[in-house]
Amino acid sequence: MTLFDGTEEHPPSKVLRYIITTLVFVILVVLFCMYLLRYHKEETTVKHFLTTVAAGNFEKAYELWKPAPSFSFKDFMEDWGPNSYYGPVKSFHMESAQEIKHGAESPSGVVVTVEVSPYDTFPSPGDVAKESKIKEVRLWVQFNDQSLGYPP
């Protein structure tokens, strides 16, 4: 046997490395999507509520609100009716959603911040006259029953 004679060596296979890299990438993409969609259900609840208010169907909007017995339809109309503090609501723009913890308890809901406008189309940035009519609303959405309210 000489120096140039010997067993044939193959380079190590890269298949395992490719599989691991692909799995890590897929896991990161899934985690990122879960992070982006973590409050999707609550945001959809708020969109459905505000679309109902903008359509003028206040009875249905009051049902979606799922109010406590102390919050009457009259109180609801003072907040959301056509001549109310937030009204008339014709268009809206979702700003953010944020989980708020109550002391040591686990969070029971999300605060969704929304801008409401009395115009049929939401004003574009820079339209100072219309932007002055926009009001910011913070709505509390319970995790367990998707009921709406104002933040505690």
C-alpha cells in the first residue's frame, strides 16, 4: 500500500443541515405569523361592531356590545348614536391592540385603539379640516366572550 492508495472518502452529507435549516425557518415564520395574528379575533370583533354602528344598526351594535345590566340602550346611544360623543360614526381606522394585565392576574382582555370619523371615507393624512373631527376611542374586548366595553 502506498501513500496514494487508500479508501475512498466521501464528503459529509449536507442533507441533515438543510433539513434542520428548513425546519428552523418554518418554525420562525409560524411564530412570526402567530405574533402578528395574536389579537385578530378581538380586532375582528371591534371591526364588526364599528361597521354595524356606521351602518346605523344600533340595536345590533348594542347586542354586539354585550353590555352589563347597568349600561342601558339609552347610555349606549349617548356614546354611539348619531348625535352622541363619538357619533356620527361613518368610517374608522384601527390603530393598535394591546394586552393589559390586572395586577397578578393573567390578562382577561385587549384594549383596541380605533380612530372614528364622521366622514364616509376616512380622512387622509394632511387634510387638517377633516382630521380635526377624528376621535380616538379605546375599546376593551374580553377574551372569554368577546364582549365590548371601555378599558378599566
